[in-house]
Amino acid sequence: MPDRDDATPDPQQPVSSPPPGTASVRRVPPGKGTASVRRLPPDPVDVRRAELPELEESGPRERAGGRGNLDLILDIPVPVTVELGHARMKVEDLLELHEGAVIELDRRAGEPVDVLVNGSLVAQGEIVVVDDAFGVRITSLPGALPRVAGGR
């Protein structure tokens, strides 16, 4: 008996309904049959101008003292980096490094170090020793620092 999936349906055969929950697919060879597509008009849409409440401008005192939505992000950890200085070296020079080698940085001793949060400069400070650990004492904050694009 030939496979009827790829053949055109026999018009003499009664068409049975598919079981509930299944779809009926009837294959029509290319060029045979006609398709009729009727486009329905879109549902009417109620269009209105948005009505938003007036925004209140907060003064510097409210921003500094009031917490507002800041409480939502207070527990999010962010990376804090302290940069002592930078150096640029050739790979050849890197391969010659050994214990006791000294890398000269682009800052002088006693110059402030940069404090970065998420890669953005937020403060400058000086290196201090607390017990047996290094720390940074903040000496200047963003208001006094020029903002540079790209976080540096």
C-alpha cells in the first residue's frame, strides 16, 4: 500500500476529524489549490497623551541627607581599586623580571594615589599603614577632581 502522506488526498475518501488537541495538516502540491487570505481590520486603540505627575526638584541638602531610593542599592558590592601608578614595558623586559627587580612607576613618592570604583576615579588619597596592613586615607573627593571620560 503506498504512503499517503506525500500523495494528494483522494476526493472520494471521507475526511475524518483529527483527535482533540491535534492539528490537521493537508499537503497541497505546488501550483495546486488556492489560498485566500483575508486581513481583519485592527482592533480600535485608545490613544491619549500621557499624564505624568510633576517632578519635584530636590535641593543639595535633600540629596546629601535624604536616602530616597539609595537604600535599594546599598548592599551591592562594587570593586574598589587603588592605583599607585602605571608603567609601560616591552614583553622582552617583562620576561627578564626576577625576584628583587624594581619596576619604576609614573608617579613620584608622596604623590596621591587614585581610588577607583568600578573603574571610575572617585577620590585621591595617601597610603597609610594600619596595624600590619596597607590602607588609603582619602585626601580629595570628586568635587575637586576633574571628570575625565572613560573613568580615568
